Amino acid sequence: MHTTTTTTLDGLAAAVRTRLAGSPRWTLRTDPPGRAVVVATAAPVAATLVAAAIGDDPYADTVLGYAATRARERGAPLRAVHVWTGRAATVRARPDSPAQADLLLSAVVWRALPPDERERVEREILHDRIPVRALLALSRTVGLLVVAAGRTADALTGRTACPLAIVPPPPRRVRFGDIGPARRAGTGRRWR
């Protein structure tokens, strides 16, 4: 009996393929060595810069690491970009000022890249209440836009002017202490 295991990358590719609904304008390929799904148009893109859209989430390092690999392969400059919405902090610790957004970018660059690459990374903070709108505008000036899988990637799929690389979340290791109390399915009540 032959069994096929669906990976996160396979699942992401299937979701993107469904989103594009067989449009001949877009091509889709998976990039297993770099762990991303790349959506591209047939139209040539003149720009070479690789932009990594950095959010305040646990996948920022993965997104920047993938973008850095693609920039190295292309001999292109790398830019870390954060879209600051200007909204105040909510439950999560989002940057609520441009200075905090800059600190977020610096921290991700410091964690994700080796020392010899950190200094060469451009940093940009875009201000727009709608991050997708800012990233669509950015896509007209870059050669590759790299984003984390999620709502923003879904909204960008099939709409960017440049190729879009969607990076799935890294596999999560579950340790014994991470599981928390067992709950009855669908009830929200703990098992006793």
C-alpha cells in the first residue's frame, strides 16, 4: 500500500492553486529547498530587489531568511519592509510607532541573518492603514516580494506586479509542557 504524506508546503501550494483557479496569467511552483510557493506572471519584471514583508509574528525570521537566500542567488539587494498601520497596540505587542517598527525590523535582521549580511540589508517602513494596499504598491518596484502564509498572502495572491513567494510557517515542535490542559472536543471544558 502506497501512502502520500501532505506537507505544509504541499498544502499551501494546493490552497494557492485553488485561489488562482487555473488562471493562465499566473504560474505556480514550489521551492522545496527554500520552502516556499512562488506565484509569478508571464510578464518580465525589470526590478531585481528582493523585499521581505516583515510582520510582528513568529515567522518573520523565516521570511527574511528565505528572502536573503533568493537575494544572494540573484545577486540582488535585500530590503526588509514593515507596514506600520498607525493603529495603537491591542492584545498583541504590535509596533505602535515608527520607532518601534524600526526596532522590530532591526531585531529580525539581527536574528535571521549572519553578521556579514546584516549591514547590507535595506530597511523600509511603509505607512498605510491597509497593509495589502502598501504591499501591492511595493510589488510594482521590486523583483520579488516574500511574505508569510496567512491573510495578507491570500489577499496578495494573483494581484502583485512581481513574483510573490509565500513562505509557510516552520514546522512546530511540541514539547511536553506546550500542550496545556486537555479539553473535550467542541465543549471548551477540561477533562477531569
